[in-house]
Amino acid sequence: MLKVRLALMNFLEFAVWGAYLTCMGMYLGRIGMSAHIGSFYAMQGFVSLFMPTLMGIVADRWIPAQRLLGLCHLVAALAIIALGWYGKLYGSNADFSILFTFYSVSVAFYMPTLALSNSVAYSALNQAKMDMVKDFPPIRVFGTIGFICTMWLVDLLGFQVNYNQFFLSGAIGILLFLYTFTLPSCPVVKGKKQNLADAFGLKAFALFRQKKMAIFFVFSALLGASLQITNGFATPFLESFKSIPEYAETFGVKHANILYSLSQISETVCILLIPFFMKRFGIKAVMLIAMFAWAIRFELLGLGNPGSGVWMLILSMVVYGVAFDFFNISGSLFVDQSTEPALRSSAQGLFMMMTNGLGATVGSLAAQQVVTSHTALDGSVEWSVCWHTFAAYALSVGILFFLCFRPKSAVTEPAQAESISKAE
């Protein structure tokens, strides 16, 4: 029963995000804010630099994690509903600064919930004396299923290009806020004093003194730049084919979100492949596979189309699972195995800061500049050139990583490979 309750929590947690993450760019394009798509997605990375850490401290010391999870979702939901309401009232006359402010508040309180939901699950499983390595991954998979379900729902209801996607996200967020009152209570640690460096994980920055770790974290940020590119621009790219009669009625154009959801479906499968690849090839090879997979994904998007080339679009979605999971999860495992126990939690936070924070922020803004520079006066975009540019970037990062990163030993032990589940 506990696993079912936690699975439902994960389902709702990611359903909130799936309602708008992959199609918000289409909505922004429809109301004349195509030039600001990168700014919206960069904000997710910016708030990830500090908000998860701040909320983590609050959950550890003062407010139980399940209660803080609900409060964060309530604030995020109210802000995203306000965004939708403002969008409904003003349409294409909406002011960027107002829309962006509502979105920024919402995402600032949503991003910490990704970590808080894991904390709730870990705490509940520990209290029930259950095996996290065995029991948590099947629970977490329901998060991806929730993300896919709302992607499909938004697509089938025709919300991809309008403000209703935000109303749906907000409604699910409020539902999750209410649901958190039924979750097991998480203990807070009272009387534990920490200095500022400990509280904010600043001691982890000492890892930059090690050449191996410094190189790894730098490349984590460089690859992190790829994370939000397709989230922000893949569905606007697919929608652009509507202006071409040959493709206007194809499935990929009419149901861009459903086509894009193949990326998340692939993700659920690739998670299960990582232990085999880690054991067989080692960590450097697995991370290189991820880097080159990003290049292949971008290149396939540049070459494909919703007609005769739809197979390339589908393959790019399948490749996403490798590109995303193989680096994020294996990278997290490498950090865990390369740091002393006292620094492991802080080091994991630093890894997330470099990838989902710094890397994703810079990548989103840079991608926007690439797209803007290839946008004509009539609003049409040379998408193939953009995707080829992104592919060249990812390929360059992979080659440099191959030449520069030389860990002393690969993680190949079966027990270590099994612990990947923890890293996720």
C-alpha cells in the first residue's frame, strides 16, 4: 500500500511538469514571444542554482518534507494559474514581464519539489524498513508515466498552443498539495548546527582542486547546456511544418506532443540498460555514449521531417533516453564513487547545480540566440541549420571529453552498477 501511495505522489509530481514543459514554447510562439522561449527555459536552470538547496535546509530543520512539498506545490500552482488567467485575458497583447514574473514564481517553487518528493519517498521507505535499491525505481517510473500522460492529455485536448496547459498544471498541483496531507510524516533534525559552508554545500567546491573532478564538473556544465534545448524548441519546430502543405496534416504536426513523448518512453527503458553498460564498458564509455547520443539526436532532428523523414524524428526521440539517462545517472554514480562520504551529498548537489543549473541556463539562452539569428523577418526559422549547430556543439563536447577526461579506473563492479538506482 505504501508503494502505491508513493507511486501516486510521483505520478502527480511529474504530471504537473508534463502539462507545459514540452509545449510551452508553442504557446509562446503563438502569442508572439518566440524570441523569449529561451528565457523561460533558462529560468528553470537559474532557480535550480539555489532554490532546491534553500528548501532542503528548511525541510531538514523546520518543516517536514511532505508538508513543505505540498506548500511549494500550492504556491507554484497558484502562480501558474495566474499565468494562464493573464494569458487568457490578454492573448497576444500579453506583456512579457508580467507573464515571465508569474512563470518565474511558479518554477522557483516547483523545482525544489523534484528533490523533496525523493526525500519523502526515501524517508517513508526507510521508516517501513524497505529496500530502496529494489523498491524505489519502480515507484519513480510512475513519475515518467505521469509526465507522459499529461503530455498526451494536453495534446488530445488541443491545449498545446494555448493557456489551458497552465490551468491543467495548476489543477494537478493543487490536487498534489491536498494529497500530501495523506503522506507519511518525515522527521526534521533539531539541534543540529551547521556552519554556512556546510549548509549550502560549499565544501564540495574543494573537489575542483582535483584535476579529474574539475574536468568532470566543467564537462557536466557543457553537456548540461543541451538539456533544455529540445524541451524548448522541439515542439515549435514540429509545429512549423504546418505552413508546408505537404506536411500540414501529418501526425507529427497535428500531435507534436505525442510524438515528443516517445522521448520519455525511451527514458523509462534506458534506465534499465545502464547497469549492463556500466558493468560491460565502464563509466567513461557510458558518458561518451550519452554525449554522442545528444549529437545524433540533434542531427536527426535537423535531417528529419513529419513525412518521409518521420522515421528520423522517431529515432531522435528514442535516442533521447540514452542521451539523458546515460549521462545524468552514470555521472551521479561517478560523483558518488569519487568523493569521500562526508562530501557525497554536497557533491551530488554540485553535480546538479552544474548540469541543471549553470549548464541548462546558459544552454537555453545560447540556443535562443542561435534560433533568433536564423529567424527571418516573416517569422520562419531555418530549423535545420539550428539543429546542425546544436549537433556540432554536442559532438565537440564529446570529442574534448574523450581527450581530456581520464579517470583512473572505471566503475565495473556488479554491486556498484546496481547502486545506479540510488543515483537517480
